[in-house]
Amino acid sequence: MILIGERINAGFKDIATAIREKNEAPVQTWARKQAQRGADYLDVNIGAASRNPEDMAWLVETVQAAVPTKISVDSTNIKILEAGLEARDGRGALINSTTADPGKLEKLVPLAVKHNASLLGVAMDERGSPPDADRRVENGAMIFMTAVEGGLDPDRIILDPILMPLKFMQEQARHVLETIGQYTNLSDPSPHISVGLSNIASKTTQRSLILRTFLVMAIGQGLDAAICDVMDDELIAAIATAELILNKEIYSDSYVRAFRLKAGASG
């Protein structure tokens, strides 16, 4: 399971303030915490705190000074993405994200190839978020084929079927699960499949339970990555158990601890 730590994001007040004040401490604290808990990538996102590419470069450099973990450069602005990628010290990277919009793909696929980065594609197009599994599969296939034709190996492509808030769009969760299963048939080996997990539990009172339950169901369908809270012990234990039941890991009485140790080593 590819774990992408969600916490270095200007959507959180402490990170937004740190970016504005150029305060390294909160950023590096969260970088170390997430790396120690097994994150394979650390998502870095300056969000609405800044439109200046130099701030993304600062954020990437600040994270790199604290941990050796790979970086997920997260923005809808290509100049900000480029600044983050250029600031890397050579470690692995993920571009988060493109959509199925041909205009975006023609810019971001070459950028991923140039920087030897992976690319996360969200199954959205110019019509907006897909209403059903069919359009999610159509958009995902478009992203996948364009990326492969542009020179990306399938192992460096991550598809995101777009997870919607359960409280407001309850029917969408079923479509996402169906889409995940269909994505596994796009190629052999299949692309990686991820979700922004927190979205499904937005504004809910049983947040932790909803996150764990959906993630286990999605893993059963073929999900193998998630942007999530790697600090959530119960969530990580659920992932470890799901992978054990699917025979992806060897049983031991301390399998949860073994999963944590393995994740930490790979991150």
C-alpha cells in the first residue's frame, strides 16, 4: 500500500501560517512525524496560502532538510508544480495531479517524464466531476493511455476515481468502488489506484469509522494507495489487516507492527 501523508497542506492553519512566516519548525515536525509512521510520500501543498512558486520551492526544500521521504508536489498550477519539482534534491517525486483534460495532460505528462516523476490523474474532465462509474472509467482510461503513450511506465501512473462526501453524495461511494475494480483491468500490471480518503468523511460525526470501513472495502476492490492520515493507528491497522486477508502479507501475531516497520523502511 502506497501511503501519501496528507498533513503538509496549507488547508491546515499551522502549515498556512508557517508558509507565510517562513517558519520551518511546524513543517519539519509534520514531515518527521509522517515519515516515522510509514509515509511513502509526503504531499506538499501551498494551497490558498500563496500563489508564488518560490513558496512551493521553499516548502519542498524545508521538508527535504528534515526527512529522506519522497515528495508529492500538489497543485493545480503548473508553474508551482515546476518550482516544487526543480527544488528536489533528486529523490523520487509524484505530481498531484492532472485530470483527463487534454490541455492538462499535454503539459503534465511531459513534465512527469522530464523529472522522472510519477503522475496522479483525477478522473475529472471539462464536464466536471463524473456522476457514475462509466465516466470515471472513461476518464481514467484517457489519462492512462495518454500517459503511457507519452512515455510513462504504468507503475508510475496513479488513478484517482474521485471520492465524494458520503454525507452529501451517498450514492457516489458505490460508483467509486465499482470504478476501482474496473481500473485494475486497464493493463497488466495495472496502474496504481488512489483516493483522497478524507473526502468521504467530510462533515460526518463517525469520521474514523467511515474512513476505515471504506478504505478496507476499496482495498478489496484493488485500491493500493491513499492520501490519508498516516498518524491514525486504527486506520493503518485496518490497512494491514486487509492486506493480510488478501494474502498480500505473511501472517504473524505482530503483523500490524511488521506492516508499520515495512512501511517505514520503504518511506
